[in-house]
Amino acid sequence: SRLKTSLGFTRAHDFHSTRRSLITCLERAGVPELEAGRAVGHKVKTITYGLYSSGSTVEKLRPIINRAYYDIPQHLFE
């Protein structure tokens, strides 16, 4: 929390705001909801994957997360 504040972020920026941003980026990148949900740690509520599967692997989830693209204006880096 102190690090976040020292970087200029407010209480409006929390874990869930970061998660919402990532999920929005994944949706805009065309990532199917099941894959996006798995990538952010949501439980699957189906019998096949939710009950019987042990889940995905990091190797499988990495390319999904890498599809997230944050459109940050260039002037913020100058």
C-alpha cells in the first residue's frame, strides 16, 4: 500500500481495479471468457472443467496473459 501511494496512486487503485483492467484488455484482445477466467484465477462452474479438471498450467496461461495490451499514451513515457 505504501509503495502504491508513493507512486502516486490513490485508494481508487486497488487489486480489483487492476484485475478489472486486465480482464477488459483480455476481452478487447478477443480472449474467450473461459481462458480469461482461468488466467485471472476464477473458478469454472461446469462439471467437466470445474469439478474434474485440475486446472491449466502456467505455460498454457502465459500466452493468454501476454495478449493483454494496455494502450498507454506515449507522452506518459517522456
